Amino acid sequence: MGDSHHFPLEVVDGLRLEKAVRDALRPGAVVHDDDGRARRLPRFFYEIPSWDHAMRLQLTPDFALWEFIQTDVREAEALRAFPRYVPCAVTLLAPSLQRFRDAVGTFVHIAANGGYRSPSHGVSGNASPHAWATAVNIYRVGDTYLDDREAIERYAAIARAALPGVWTRPFGWGRGLTDDHLHLDLGYVVSIPREAPADPAGVEPEVALAC
């Protein structure tokens, strides 16, 4: 019996992409978080053929793919043109954000550069979960802009209640970053769909990256 599930994007092995894209995505590479812990970057990605495709593809009833991939010129040049690539865990992030949206009962707006951004993006930082497609920065909920302590902490509490295990950045936390959004992330989740290409026997990501 065949697989009845079909997701309308092709899964690609980042190690088999052209060099400029591979260098920007760094698939399977080990990076370190702010506490020095090693984290392995995603290796498998969905290939997005065009912006129109991203606009039309609904990941959930209220969120389309384009909302998770808005970036500016701080993204690596090789990743600004189509086809573009997003880690497969975006399909786990979107339903989580839908659950948050259902809890607040109104529109949730993701900031530009606030969804997926590659490890080569100018503001990715050390092992940012944004590079796993498991983090979002929300700048507005309904008519409320999340630019002060009261608004950020109120919606962070709603997110934690709706999404057990989600991490919310505390107001005033970390490296002088401005508090003009609510950061939510699921941690360092790597998703490998069943239809992902087979892994060449005995080839470790670090070895393949050097080829």
C-alpha cells in the first residue's frame, strides 16, 4: 500500500546542494550555543521553488510558508534567490504557532527576519534556533504591539500555557537586544521526513562538507 501523505515541497539533502548554497546553510555542521554546548545544524530541507509558491502554501489554517521565510539583505547572498531552502522542522513550528494563535484568539504577526534565517544570516548569532526553523519573533498580536514588558510577559505566559516546553525569551534578557518582540522557540529540533534522501553509507556530515 502506497504512502497516502504528500507534502507539496521536495525534501533535499543539504550536503548535495551547490557549493555556494551549501556553504551558507552549513548542513550537518556543529555549532555552539551561548553556553558552549555543541548543536548540530539541520541537514534536510524543503526546497521552495518560488515566492508565489511560498505565498500559496498554507502550513496551517492561519499561517502560510512565506511568513516563516521573510529575510532581508542580511541573509547570505546565495540564499536570497529561489529556489530557497528551509529546514524540515518548519512543519513542526507552524502548528505550534497555530496553537498559540488559537489561544490568543486573534492575528499573530511574525517579524521580518523573525522566522527561519540561515546560520549565515547577519543576526543569527551562536546556534540560534532560528537556523533550525524552530523559532519565531512575534512583534504584534491583534492590535497589540509587543514592545514593552507588560505586553511581552502577558503573551509569553499564554504561549507557555498553550505550548508546554516552549522557551520564551524573558524581557530584558541577553546581549543588549531590544525588547520589541516576543521570541518563542522549540529548541534544537531536527526533522527528517520519511521521504528524505538516503544517507550515503559511512559518510559523516563533516566529511561530506569538506568535499
